[in-house]
Amino acid sequence: MNTSDFDYKLPPEQIAQSPIEPRDHSKLLVLDKANKTWNHQHFYNIDRFLRPGDLLVINESKVFKARLSANINNTTVEIFLLRPEDDLWIALGKPGKKIKPNTEIHFQDGLSATIIKKNDQDGTILIDFKVPANEIFSWTDKIGSVPTPPYVVASEQNDAAYQTVYAKQIGSVAAPTAGFHFTPELIQKLKKQGINFTNITLHVGLGTFRPMKNELIEQHVMHKEWINVPDKTIHDIKQTRAHGGRVIAVGTTTVRALESKIQQGLTDIFITPGYTFKNIDGLITNFHLPKSTLLVLVSSFAGRDFILNAYAEAIKEKYRFYSFGDAMLII
């Protein structure tokens, strides 16, 4: 399929620049994918469309301060850490012309690292800090900055809000934003109504947020991201299905983790139209960028024409889009 088949026009003023407070007061577009109908709601009313025995699967990944300012040969550069690989780190660096193999990078607190190699195909670099990954996470928390998306104006409020209330497992460079709409109070309300929760981890990296640049979606290469689907989660899904409940993924990252063929490790799954979903019955998601792999995934689940028509309806009704924007429930 053509990448242009997943394009749409969004007025810039509908790109959400900050989250709604309380978080569960965002709008919610409820899609019935079988009947191709929709219903305008607010997220705090999501319980009206869930049933006792349904299972919500959340991504517990936690965003770390991945954006770092550094110095190479007396020139200021930005190093954007992506994920550890063995004892090294995969990262992005700019300006690119300053990023060369065997170059020393010096950070503001005295720590230095070495660029081991550069991948000219995707622009990533491999860095050796000579420090264990868990120490790097603690270190970035002190000197790094929150990697909020480029279409959002940076602010302390946005930095603080760029995390789900249930984030636990550190490792993401972008938040699993479908979870932004949940508050502790809403989670407790749902649990009291017999809605169950279970978890996976997918550490968000380039695979999630890098746009498609090829003419055909089949030409797009997904970057690998680390996932963990616990045994308990697999058991919860089987029990839910056995008792007639529905498995509803909170976010496209959760979908990719559940639909991957592995339980733990690196996945580069790219879900495109024609894919048969095996482990989910519903999806909670935000409104995604044009020509993104996330929009392709959602279209694969509910149908491209239906999704693009729903997006047009959301634009007409002044929904807020992208990371801090409104939500969609597809059942």
C-alpha cells in the first residue's frame, strides 16, 4: 500500500500543547468497528463501554531523561539515547557532521563516552559509556531532559505530565500516550466495576515514533524495541477469553507487544492491513500523526477508510490530537 494512503490534513491549532486536567476529562471517540459507527464521549465515561470481566492491558514502561547536551571538540551537540545494547548504547546525535566513530563525547558533569560506530543508513550511533546501563539511567535523571515530542512546546508542566500514572519500568524515550488518560481514581472505579488490569512492557524507541519515508509502507523498516510479556499476563488473557471477556489493549505499543511472537526480547513487528489479530479484541489509543506506523496499525485493526473517516469527524468536532490529545476506544 502507498504511504500516502495514510495521510490526512490537521489544522495546527488542534495539536494539543498540554494535557487536559484532570487527565480523564479528555474527549473519547468510541468506535464500533463492526457497525462502522461512532459515539462522542469523555474518557471518564469509558466504563459505559466496558463490561465486568473485560481485561485492560497496560504498558508499564517509564520514560527516562534521554536527551543530553554534550561537547565534541568544543562544539555543543545533542545526544539522544535510545536503548542499551549489551554494554553499549544506541543513540542519535546532532549535528550529524560532528558525530564520527572514535570520537570522544564530554558531558557537563565530567562523564565522557566514546562513539564506537555510526550507522549511515538510519543515523544511529553506538556509544560506550564504560558504565552499566542502570547507572546511566540514574545519571540521565540528574543531567538529562525529558524527550517531549518536537510538536509540543517544552515546559516544566509538560515535562512532569509526560508519564503515565502507572509507569514503573524505566526505559522509554517516548511515552505510551494512550495511558495518559487514566487517573488513579478512574482505575479504582473500573476495578470496582469488575474490569481487570494486567501489564506488559515495551520500551518505546525509534520503532514507534520514526515516520515512514518510503513510497510504499512495505518498504518501511521498523527499529527493534525491547518487550516483556509476563507469564501472568498470558494467563490473564487466557482466563479472560475462557470466561467470555474481552482483551483491550491500552495503546499501540501494548498491541505490538501482545502480537509479537516472543515474550521477552527485541521486536520489530510492523502491523499492516491484512494482519490477523490474535490477542486483542479492543484498543484504546490516541490520534496519531499522518503517515505513521501507528496510524497504519490502528487502520489494520478497524479498517483504513473507517479510521480516516473517524479522524475527519474528530477534526470537525475540534478534538485535540497527538501525545497530549484526546482518545479513541475501538471495540
